[in-house]
Amino acid sequence: MLAAIAGLTACSGGQKVQGDYGTVPLPNEIKKQNGAPFILKPSTPVLIEEGDADMERIARYLAGYIKDATGKEPQIKSGDSDKGIRLTLDSDIESNEGYRLTVDENGIEISGATPAGVFYGIQTLRKSLPAKAEGRQIELPAVSIDDAPRFAYRGLHFDVSRHFFPIDSVKRFIDMLALHNMNVLHWHLTDDQGWRIEIKKYPELTRTGAWRKETVIGRNSGEYDGKPYGGFYTQDQIREVIAYAADRFVTIIPEIDLPGHQQAALAAYPELGCTGGPYEVWTQWGVSENVICAGNDKAMEFLENVLAEIIELFPSEYIHIGGDECPKIRWEACPKCQARIKEEGIRSDRNHTAEQYLQSYVVARMERFVESKGRHIIGWDEIMEGKLAPNATVMSWRGTAGGIKAAQMRHNVIMTPTSHLYFDYYQSEDREHEPLAFDGYVPIEKVYSFEPTDGIPEEFQKYIIGVQANLWTEYISTFSQVEYMEMPRISALAEIQWRTERKKDYNEFLTRLYRFTELYDRLGYNYAKHIFHTAAQSGQTVTDKDPA
């Protein structure tokens, strides 16, 4: 089918250029229609129902996309009299985020079950336009596209703790998600190396915890740059970013990592740790042994109070509580933690230590608190060590085994394994010419090859609710480098998240991706160019692209 569509969309020369429906992610159903194409002209309006604020907002996005491609911004009108691009709701479309895009010589109609569906429909139209069509009419072949995502949760993770990024960068990150049909930003806001969100009840978290005195050079080399570093978001800034994301149908899920990765919080409130400190915001990378004291009621109240403000700020159904990489060495020696173990009747067994079960106690306590506020928790797969909290969603990062086990326990799962979806790993084997990264290798072809339900019996596959890639920023200090590490691997991720399971063809995907990078160019993204080596080796034309 794609070949047939591609045949429709060769350049036509003259003052007309043709659109191409071979987008990223590729729609699930594209049907060629008989009849003349639609000619998109500067005079073509975007048509909506009068008084529909959601549609007006979406129409303004579409008008802006068309202006970016053609240099002319179409008018937005209400009424039935004009030929144009009509945006409508259609309750017959089954999927909540599904859409139908039809093109004939009389116009374009984009219908969605919800405004979100219409939004994804305009993303497909946006990506079908030539990246550069200034001063020319665009010929869009007659077609019918019926499309909906495979997974409800389509996420991308952004760590702002190790390196801090201002809200303009976070907004650009959200734009990147919208371009790739993603609907979740997993915002990692706290860690040993910095606390990045204002908590009114605990002002020292940002007064002290948001700043480290210096940063280690390279991979814990023992040498430091001697430069104070930090930053944080006020609650007003958080609200601004949440609203920006919501306008683009992106939900932000905040992560407050606990009970480990708490050294920045302990630097601000040392009485919450097992030893009482003193602590400092960590200046090196890795996992600190200084964790919050699980036997201290004040520490547990602190976590609940922080989560209360987080829940008040973020409207997301889920709150991510981390639960990963929590060393138990402090708990083993802490009288308060050992007293908690005894008080709660916690015992070790052949599978887990008492301290691992103590972590389960903390996670379950936080889950009860979050559930009492009408929300649910997500945790990294370490929350399965001990006893899994009753309603927890598991984010499987240490491979897929944890996710498979959780699905068989009938818990919701988000797949994000290091093997395929850690975008802070190298994407080229030529590391000499790559920026410093984590010592792993995840090229785009490996991302594309990932199948989230492999190894899961069919009856449990419904518990795989989504797929996410992660970006940890120990070695990423600029947003330009964020873009470089994300793109174009994010395109392969989008295919996994959106497209229904079918035989994958990496070379066909590369053909579409090659064209898609023209849009990256127009938007000014600093994407990695390794794919052009692959394209050149496979005999594809790489004119005007620098594979170096």
C-alpha cells in the first residue's frame, strides 16, 4: 500500500508540489481513492463549528503548520459554504484517540472521536505536506486514512535533575512529543544531584537541595569543575508547562523518586536521613547510599506532604514514585529502621531480605496515600522486590522480565527496557566522534526492532498499556544534545507506540524517515545523522544530506 501511495506522491514540478502520506508514524490504514487530488492553496480555509473552543485551538495549530510549510497562514472560518480543511468530531470512531482523514478534490475532512483524535489527524496532515513549499500550491492525492494508536500510554522521559533545563526547553521537548504522536511526558524532577520543583511546605528543598557546589567531570573521574550548578521550577512555572502540554494533548507525569535517590532532599533536611548527616547535594553520578529513613515517622510524613503538593499541582492520573536503586546499607545499621521492621512484623525469606520488604512497606504506604487522593502510582520494576503494592503500575526498565511478571500478576505495565529504549546510550559504535554517553549501544535499528509484548501470553498482553524511552542527563548538559540523543530514535519509538503489530520493514521505515528529516531540518532540530550512512549503504539517494 505504501508503494502505491508513494507512486502518487512524486514531485510534479512547476508551481505545484505533492504531499506524501508516508509519514512517521505511518498511519495504520491508508486507502487510495479514485478521483482528482485536492489543491491546497493560500486561500484554502480551515473550517470549524462556531463556538467550539477545542477545535479553534486545534485549527490554529494547523494554520500555523501550513504557514510554516507554505509561508501563508490560512483563515479559520465557521460554516459550510467553503471548500477547505474541515475539522469535526465523529462519535462513530471507536478509539478515543482515533481519527479519519479523507481527501478528495472538494476538500479535506479530519474527524476524531475526541479533540485529541482530531489533533493526531492534523499531525498526519502536517507531516504529509512537503517540508518546503513556499510560494507553491500543494497537491494532495485523494485518500482515506483510518488510524488509531496501538497503546494508550506513549511516553518519553526527561531527567532534569542531573542537568537542569529551563521551561522554554521543556516546552520544545513537548513539541517534539506532539510531532511524534506521543501523549505522556515523564518528568523526572528530583534525585541525588538536584531537587528541581518548589514545595511550599519545605522551602529548603529548592533553597539548598536545588544547588550542588560543583559537578564531577566525565564518568566519576575524581576531578570536578569547581562551578556551582543548579536551578528549579516555581509552582507557577510548573502550571505554565502543564497547561502548555495539555493544549497539545500531552499529560505530564511527575516523578518524585523515593525512598532512594533522596540525597538532595537530605542535604536540605538532614534529620530525615538515617545518620542525620551532614549531607550535600551529590556532586558525582551514580546511586547514593544515603536514602530516606524508613523508620522515621517524620520522614514518612515528609514524603506524604511532598506528594500532596505534587498531586495538587499535576492533574495526571498517575504519580511516579520511583522506587528504584535504593541501597539498604543505611537501613541495615539504623535503629529506627530495624525497629520499624520489628514493629511491622517484617521478616526475611529465601527470596528477599527484611530491608527489601521494608522498601515494600514504604512504597505501599505511599500508594495508600496517593490512592486516597484519587490517583495511582507508577514505580520502576524494583517495586516488585518484596511485595508489589496492590494497584501499582510497573515500569519495566531492567529488561522486560519484570514487566512480563507484573503483567502475569495482572498489573499494568509500561515497557522501557535499557536494551532498546535508553536514549542516553550511544547510537553509534564510533564513540570517538560521539558526545560522551552512558556505556551502552542502542542504534535506531534496535529501537525499531522492539516488540513490547514478546514473551507474554496473549491473555496478559492487555496489561501492557504503553511504551516509553528514557533520557537520563548525567552527560547531557545542553538542550541541543538532548535533541541529538532523542532524534531520530524517537521516530522509531513512535512507530512502536502507534502502529498495530505487523511485520516490520526497517528499510521501508528508513525511506519514510529520510523524508521526515526534512521536517526536522525546517524545525531546526539537532538530530543525529547516522541514518544517512545506512541510507547511502543501501543505495538510497542522500543528496543535500551530510552523513558525516
